[in-house]
Amino acid sequence: MANVTKRELVIELSNKLGLRQSEVMSMVEAFIEEVSATLERGDEV
């Protein structure tokens, strides 16, 4: 499986969704923070 950087993901989602990259970056950051917090609590993702 190939690695994808956060930046590459943001660009791809921005293009597909028609949103500004800054908006998508905020969403991606929020998602990563939520997943991290969930894992830190010992819950499954």
C-alpha cells in the first residue's frame, strides 16, 4: 500500500469536493485529533 501525505490527501479532497484547501486541512486535522483521542482512551476506531 502506498503512503499518502496529509498534504496530498488535502489536495485530492479539495479537488474532489470543490472546497478550499484550508477548509479541507481543518477537517483533516479535526479528524486526526478525534481518532487520536479515541485511541488514547483505549477505544477502537
